Amino acid sequence: MRKRFYQLMIVVAFILALFNGFSHELKADSNQKVFIIPLEETVEKGLSQYIKRTISEAKSQEADHIILEIDTLGGAVDGALEIADTLRSSEIPITAYINRRAISAGAYIALNADQIYMAPGSQMGSAAIITGDGNAADDKSQSLWLSELKESAERNGRDPKYALAMADKDVDIPEYGAGKGDLLTLETKQAFEVGYSEGTAENRKDLLKQLNLTGASIIEAEESFAEKVARFITHPVVVPILLSIGSIGLVVELYSPGFGVAGFMGLTSLFLFFYGHLVAGLAGMESIILFVLGIILVIAEFFVPGGIMGALGFASMIISLYLASGDFVNMTISLLTALAVSIIVSILLVKVFGKRMNIFKKLILRDSTNTESGYVSNKSRAELLDLEGVALTTLRPSGTAIIADERLDVVTEGGFISQGQRVKVVKVEGSRIVVRELK
């Protein structure tokens, strides 16, 4: 009996010890913080600034782990490189959770996380670098991109050949559907097989369980309204549209009286351009100051002749746009698009609608002192026709003559007439009196 009692006490003590340890584990988990950052839609510099801010916020809130929930088809290379640098410099462990797609730049970003988990049916890969017009990038850019992919894979102990196969068609991996001429895209199971995924998580709850963070506090990053606007405005497709709208508004305003809707539309578009790039961290105050200075110089050109101030003004505005964008190729395409649109609009306004630039009405004198308005340039002396007189001076062929007791400046028909010779008026053209010698 006593033996059974001791056995029972040992079992109870063992259960209590397990419960105590479990409760301590729960308590430890509950003290942990997990910061969840969604990485969605197009990768661009606006997203880069958002990731940088949220990781900084996770650090300030003393988060123990960061989960990057990725669902993107890729985007700008420069934005992806900035995001990768931010992830690498983070002191907090980062897990990339691909809950649908991590294509192109999205795959590269995922490779820079400390761990990768994928949801069932997810994909990662197809990371070839292409230009804005859809063509393959130059060799220099390709070499840099392949080097970045290789380094990102090796950084976390992954076989780099699969990362290279995502961007280089010459890498032959036929067993995963990426023979020569094809880019590699790994599905969930394939990524786990080649070591590009630590596991499959059905959902966020399952992921937290696999990371031993079941009882941790969840903090979800939220994208501010300003950041949403900045991401939209800095999109490579939106920038040329915005600049085109701005140019159309300003061109139409030049052909319209006063300052109206067109001018407001143009200025608003330019304001949004600089605002979005300023919030995204791409533009500084120097670009805005340069643009405003350019406008002042262009306006001053209308009052100061020479053309130098106008040229400096336009150059200042163009430089400010390049500084704000930070992307030479995309900004060049955007400016050429806006220029073409503004030229077409100007031709339509002049040829179709018969408009003229109202700004020049105050700078150019359009009134004329014509005969129809009652103006005459000289007093007509038609009454002198056929009258006779005497040459007061030698006419060679111009000189002075006395006609009708009046001293007049006259000219001959081309010959010379000596002083004192009699002359006759044969033609009067305004103030020009033509005489001929009388034999």
C-alpha cells in the first residue's frame, strides 16, 4: 500500500514538473514579439523605403523575429538591391514566408532572408533581369545581377547553381524543368528538395508553430497613406503618365486666358511627382529648389533678352527631375514621352483650334499704325506734281530746289543737274519728290 502511494506521488511530481516546464515555455513565448511585414505588389524604391522603415520600427519595439510575407511578381532591380541590403544589416532574425509567389526580384529578396518557408502551391524563381522596354539587360547588368544572386544563396548555405538558373538560361537543370534556354522556377516541394526552403507552412499559424513562436505577440506592420501614395507615384509606369499630364496642363494653360483648371492640373501633377519621390526617400530638397529656380529663370527670360536665362532654367528643371528620380533610363523615357505629348497637344491647339499663346500678348506689340486706322507715315506732297522751280544746289542726284516759293529736298531721275537750272516735278512718292531738268 505504502509502495503504491510512493509510486503515485512520483507520477504526480513528474506531471507537475512537466506542467511547470510547459508553463514556463508558454510564458517565455508570450514574452516574445514577432513583427510581420507584408511585401506585396511591385518591387520599387517606394517599397524599399517602406521595408527600411518597418524593420527600424521592429527594432525600436524590440521584436525577437521578423516575418516577411512575400507575394510579388518582381519589379525594379535597384529597389530589390536596397531591400536586400536592409535585410542583411538587420540584427533581428528574418524569415521569408512565400505565401503565393516570389518571382524575379521577389526571389532575390527571399534569398537574403535568414530562413525561407513556403505555403503549399507557392513558387519562387524566374529572376532574369530585363529593361523597361522588355528586352534583356546588357552584359554588365546581367553580370552584377548573377553575382548578387550567387552571393545571396551562398550567404545562407544554399547551392548557388539554382539561384543562377533562375536568371541564366544557359544553366542546365532539366530535372526541375529548367533545361538550357529555360529559367528555373521552383515550386514548394522542389524548393524544399534543393534546400531553398526550410519547410512548408499551411498558414501563418502553422509557420509560427514551426518557428516555436506559437505564444508570441504579433505586431503587423501597416503601410501609411503617404507610403501608399509614394509607391504608386514612383511606379515606373506612373511616372511618365504623371509628367505627361503635367506637360499637357501647362501647355494648355499657355494657350488659355488667365489661370484655370489646366494650369492647376499641371502644377498638381508636378507637385505629386516630387511629393511621392520625397516620401519614398528618392528626392531631397535640393531637387525641389532646383526645379523652382528653373521656373523663375524661365519666367525671367520673358523680360530679359538673351536666351541664357531660359536655357539655364530648362536645364535646372531637367536636372531636378533626374535627381528626384534617381533612375536615368526611366526618367529619360518619361521625359521623352512627356515632350512628345506636349508637342502633339501644341500642334492640335494651333492647327485645329486656332489658339495662340496668351502669355506673348503682354510681351509682343501687336498693334500697327496702318493707313486703314487713319495713320500716315509722311505728309503727301501730291500738289507739287508738274510744278516748276529752280535748282538751289547742284543735284547729284539729290539736293535742294525752290518750288512754289518753298525750299524742298528733291532727287533727280538719276542724272546731274547744275545749280540754277530750271526743273519740273515729275513724280511724288510720299515725301520723295522727283524732278527733271527743263531744257
